[in-house]
Amino acid sequence: MRNISLILKQFSRTVLLIAGFAILGLSAHAQGDATKGEALFKANCTTCHKIESQLVGPALGPLVTAETDDKWLTKWIQNNQALIAAKDERALKIYNQFNQQGMTVFGSFTDGDVADILAYIRADWKTQQAKATAAPVGGAAAADAGPSDLVIWGLIGVIIVAFIVILVLNKVIATLERLMLKSKGLLPEEDLEEKAPVDRMAVVRKLAKNKKFVFFVILCGTVACGSWTWVTLWNTNVHSGYQPVQPIHFPHDLHAGVMKIDCQYCHSGAYKSKNASIPSLNVCMNCHKVVKQESPEIQKIYAALGYDPKTQKYDSTKAKPMQWVRVHNLPDFAYFNHSQHVKVAGIKCQQCHGPVQTMKEIYQYSPLTMKWCIQCHKRTEVNYKGNAYYDNMIAVHDRIKRGEKVTAASLGGIECGKCHY
């Protein structure tokens, strides 16, 4: 009996030891702090990865959840190049799957940092899966809530019909009461007497014979028609408030307002050429190759460029130009140079284009008429100190005072823009 008890005792210790290791293995995923992992993930990983979908790298939610070997994941994140160099089978599979694009090495991450990130990814992926599963139930409940439009309009129709019926009945009752009183001889005498017809045009005929009144009416009509004609002609081709529908809804209030992106990041020609230029879609892709891929407006950019976000490749055969609609359009005989105003004069874009940082969609804020430009030129002070152009003008004036020869070239007469614009 004693031998049996010793055997059972040793067996129990072995079972407890194995159970302990199993519990440690099962709880390995819970060791990380998801809150700390979220901060680390957003600071270091969002450029290339999303949890729910592929970006530059694979979708991390299903990948990390399926991979149970956290030690291998830690090695991959800290130094994936070492695993690839060691011909690790899993590492080579991922490396070849994504066109042999090397992942950034995070050697500064400790094992605890990686555990935190993995905990956050698994927790977030689990939450998203739960929401996706519960979505149809919530959608069905939302669809059943509230009365239908048909019921509401039916009630409104019933109320209108009832109101009309009440009015008709009141009129009928009043007529019947009058007939009853008339048959009994109880109506007042003034109601029984037939009233003489009233000549309503008599006043008009009398006013038409008044020459002073006729002259006053004609004078007022002439002034009103002349003012209307003047205002109409004055505002011809003045398009203040013009806001055409663009092929892509570009919110200036988000980019220039909330994000505080400088206007010249997109309109790079404003400080160096006559035209501010419309940015190419490749400028948009500097950010939106990663940001807001799911947006329908960003999908329009992808379609125009022939870009596939899943493969991260461009197909030139599917590319097509974007048909933007011009908003600010000066007459052909009017010359305007953006660089002279932006670079030389230092004028802000908002002075002509209005508060673009608050506009949902861009529209023409200023009238852009000759009078408007002249008024601006009259009130704008010129800062000529330290400006090479005005320094040259002063030097030319000094030469004129000394009686020296001055040519048109000295005043910028051979600049290309003087003739070619």
C-alpha cells in the first residue's frame, strides 16, 4: 500500500506541474497591457498596418490571432531581417508574399512592449468581430423603428379633408339659417334691399386723368428699370458665390482648417509661377495611399490613377484624367501673376480666395472685378525695404536724376512675362 501511495503522490506532482505549464501557456496572450499596446501601435505601426484590412503590410487582426507562437512574433517584430537571413520558413513566406518588402526593424522594443502590442491587436480584433456579428440584429431593429411615411402623410391628408368639410358645413348652415329667417320675414331691411353695383374702376379712371400722378408713375418706372438694367450689366460675368460640382468632394475645411496643411503644399505653383496650378492626384497619394482608404472619394482617386490598394500597384491602362471644373476664371485680357502677389508682396491666399479653411467645398469668394483689384492696390502699402525689385527702381531713378542713359531693359523690359503670358 505504501508503494502505491508513493506512486500516486509522484503522479499527482507530475500532473500538477504539467497543468501549471499549460495554464502559463494558455495565459501568455493575456500578459500584455492592451492600453499601453494601443499607444505603441498608433505611434509606430499605423503607417504600414491596419488591424482589420491590408495596407502596406498584412491585416494584423486575423494574422496575430491565428499565430499562437508569441515568441516567434516577438522575434519577427524586433528583428525580422535576422529571421529572413536565417531562412526561417514562416518569415520567408511573409517576405515573399509582400514582394520582398522589408519590414522596419524595432530593436528598441522590449519583449513587454511587443506583448502589449499583441494584446491590443487581439482585443481590438475581437471587438470588431463581435460588432460585425451583432450588426444585422441592430440593423433590423433600426429598420422597424418609427412610423412609415405613408402613415404620416395619410394622417395629414385626413386632417386637411376634415378641415375643408367643416368649412363647407359652416357655409351651408349659414345659408340655411338666412333662408329660414327670410321666409319668416325676420331679416333686417338693409339685407332685403338690393345693393347698387359698385364701379371699382372709377378710382382708376380718376387717377389716369391726373397728369401729375401719371408723370410720377412713369418717372418711378423709368428709374426702377434703369437701376435694374445698370445692376444687371454691372454684374455680368461676376461670379461671386460660384460653386460648381467637382468630380471629387475635397473638403478644404478639413485639410486647410483642421489639419492646417499649407495651401502651397498642394498649389505649389503659387509662389513661383503665374498659375497656382491644380495639384496632381499623386500629391493626394502622398497621404491617401495609407489614410482613409475606405472613403468613396478616395476610391475615385484610385480609379483615376488605376491604383489597386490591395496589390499596391498602378495599372496605366486603367488610368484616366480627372475632369476638374475651374472656379476662378479671369478674362483673357486680364493678366494676373500669383508669384508677384504671394512671393513678392507676401499676400495670404485668403485675401483673394476668402476663408478657404472654413469651406466645405471651394467657391468664388471675391468678385475679381477690375474695381475690386484697383481698390486693393490703392489701400495696400508696399514694403520696399530689402526688396531687390524696388532697390533696382531706386537705382534707376538715381541714374535719371544724374542724367545718365536709362533703357527699357533697366526697368525689366526684357523679362519674358512682359510679352508672353
